[in-house]
Amino acid sequence: MAYAEHEVTGNLDALVTHLDATITSGSVTARLEVRSDRQIGDARLVVLAYERYSLVGGNRLGLTFSILGTGDRIAITTVTTGGSQAMFFKINTFGEEAFLDRAVAAITSFPG
């Protein structure tokens, strides 16, 4: 598992559209598996869960964005999972790290 946290400003819907386009265009096998959109008062939480195949690891990887927005302030937690082939400890996490790098690049390229 690898993760990153960011804060950005801008429109939450525009960010979600940007992330989806960037992640799905980055890999032929990347696909949005689950989207959840919840709101309580002024706070809105969008969860995006992607999966893709890792040729290097020979397995599937998961990438999840948890995006919390209020007004134009947006907090993002990004988590990747599933990149290890070992039973009791993690080896070969290259796929997870590459998926996370793609996600971080998507976040940091958001024009806000």
C-alpha cells in the first residue's frame, strides 16, 4: 500500500472529471469500479475506486481517491493497493508506486 495526501482549491466536480480522464487515459486496463458521492451540510465526499492490471507484477492494482470538499477547498487522500505477490510480506510494489505516481501527477496538474 502506498498513499499521498493533498489539498487543492477549485471546483470539486471539475477535479473529479480531471482525475477520471487522467487515470483512465493513462492505462488501457484502468477502469472506474466504484463512485460514491455523499453530502452532509456544506461538506461533500466523493470516493473514486479504480482498478488496473500491472504487467510488471502480473496482478491487479487498486487506486482510491477520497475527496472531501467544502466551498472551494478540497482535501484528497489517494491510496493504492494490491501490488504485492508475496503471502506474508510485500515484494514487487513497483506497480503500486507507478499507479500512485500517476494519481499524484493528475492531482498536481489540476488547474484549480
